[in-house]
Amino acid sequence: MYNSYGVVFLNKEIYIVDGVRTPIGKFGKSLARLSAVDLGVQAVKALLKRTGLSPSHIDFIVMGQVLRAGTGQLTARQVAIKAGLPIHIPAMNVDMVCASGMTAIVTGALYIAMGTYDLVIAGGMESMSNAPFLIPAEARWGLRHFVLKQGRGIFYDSMVIDGLWDPVLDLGMGLEADKVARHYGATKEILDWIGYESHRKAAQAWSNGVMKKYVEPVIVNGKVLLNKDEGIKTELTLEEAKKLPPVFSSNGLHTVASSSQLSDGAAVVLLASRKAVKKLGLEPKARIRGFAYVARDTWEFTVASIDAAKEVLKRVGWSIGKVDFWEINEAFAVSVFLAHKLLNIPYERINLHGGAIAIGHPIGASGARITIELINVLETHKGVKGIASICHGTGGGAALAIELL
């Protein structure tokens, strides 16, 4: 069983005016020398340029980020200042692990629903490449030697500890994804196919030009560092995917081609009240209809995105058949398998432009990225109603229902 919480914005119209993201960089590759703040600044500046709004119009900024160790105080505020927002504009960070970018959107929407703000920039950012190694707290109080530890000191990888590891069961999330896959009857063959399809669809979306509609290149000192998603395996064949070995254990089910990638990137949207839309003559792309948060046993985190989708459907009064398209974050291929198996969603209505397996998974940004891509999918494929759902570490999930205008 799971517990849930969600609010339908019944008498409040919360609009998504526009959204934009950086290209997603591979771990240690083209965007590795940029911090999460740098990436967030790139996205916010691009959003302001796209909307034509002055920075002075913005009331508030909220950004998701998971890997905060060593990044400095209140990184959302750093982004606001460095992106040129007026110095009096407040900002906040949120952390719901992989759902952080979506949680930022929900948080901004709630502030608007309460009447506190009218225009909010919300999204997420992450530089997994810049996650530092940590030394244990005991070092602060003095270490004489490592004799009793055979001369070896202890270091922790903040990326793994804070982003990719279940602290309750002390297990890696990849092992837990394999466990869920076995529990629900997924085979390596179907997971290999889902991973292959993610790469195929993402490559096609870039090839036919639809993916770039909401992507702005990362430019530093006049030089383009990256102008498209870096992790897509454009030449991958299904036969090659099937030959890849399990990556998390010798008898596991997920491979490097059916698991999300370690990545760097940022994604943001502009949220607006009805008042702001009328006052500034804005032309919103979509309306947020509702959201849901859920939680279950920590090892079943991949199932939580399905729980969240069911919960938000109930709260907004939609049936599965009334939803045109779905964005299910591909933490692992089993996430998509579960959406098909447990909700009976046809595969052809899920992640039409590929997902995190191919595009990448900068964990603090992905919830915002899939929200933006859902809008893109609805526009491109002539849909109206969509659900974006994402699981997160410690057994949780979040989902957002949007309706194209």
C-alpha cells in the first residue's frame, strides 16, 4: 500500500507559459566544467529571452537540486542573481531526489494558487560531473593515522550517497530496480527493447527537428559547448542492446542501455496566474490541472511513479483512456514496463521522444525536463491531455496532469 498527497487547483488557473532546457551532457563530457548553477543560469536566461519578459516581472524562483554538497549557499538564489533577476527577488531550493524538478513546479504553482506570487520560474538543475568526494565527519575532529585501516582512508562519493543509494536498505537503486523487474515478471529481453526504443525515438526526435523546439544550446564566452543531447546512441541496434551484460549484478536484468545515464543539465518553466496572463498579454502553452505525491516501500521506488499517475488521474477525474500521451521518467526500463503492465498504457503512447535512458537523467532537473517534453509531445502529436510521472529515491513518486491550451 502507499500513502499519497495531492491538490487539484480547483478554482485557480495555473498556467505554463513556456519552458526550456539545456541539452543534456554526458557524465564527465561536454558540460562537466559547468556547475549546476552555471547550467541553471543558462536555462533561466534562455527562458526570459523566449518569453520576452523583463527579469523585473518575475516574483519568485524555485529550483530543484539534489547534489548540493560543496555548491554554496542557496543555489537557486545564486541562479537568480547571476541570471540578472533583480536583487530583491526571493528564491528557494527543493529536494525530492529525482522528482525535485517537478516538485519545484508544484511548489511554484501552489504559491500562485495561494495568491502569493503571479509569475514564478520553476525547474531544476544538476551537475553530476561536479559532485564531490567527501571525507567522513570524524576527520573534522582529528585523525592521527590510518594504521588500523591498513593505511587506507575512507572517501564517500556524494553523487552515489546523496543521489543513487537507498539509505534505508543500504542498497543501490539499480539492484532495487532489478528486484522490482523480477517481482513483476519483466524479462531482460523486454527491458533491452525498451532501452533500445528510448535511443531510437530520441535520435528520431532530434533528426526530425522536434526535440530542439525546447532546447537552447549552452554557450560560454561565445563558444557553443553543446547544442544537442550528448548521450543518445544513434547507431545502437536491438541486437547490440541484447548482447550487453547486466550492469548491477551478474544475474541482473538492466544493462547500460536500459538504465538512465549520469548527466548534467537544467530545465525551467515559467508559471503564471490568470491575472499575470491577462495583464502582460501572455500566451500560455498549457494549464496545470493537478498533481500527486505518493510513497511506498523504498525498494519499490520504480512502482511509485505508477502509483502517482493513478493518484493524479483520480484527483483530476480523468480516465487512462482520456490521456493522450504520457511521460514516464526512465530511471530504468522497468519504469516503462510497469506503466504498460499495471496501467495498460500502450507503449506507443509513452515517451514518444525517448526518455532518460537515451537523453540522460540529471536528477535534480529531470522532473522539469519531462514536463517540458510532455508539452512538446502534445503539441507535435496533436494531443491535449497529458501525464508526467517520475519516481524518486526512498520509495516515492510524483505526477503532474497538464492540459494543452
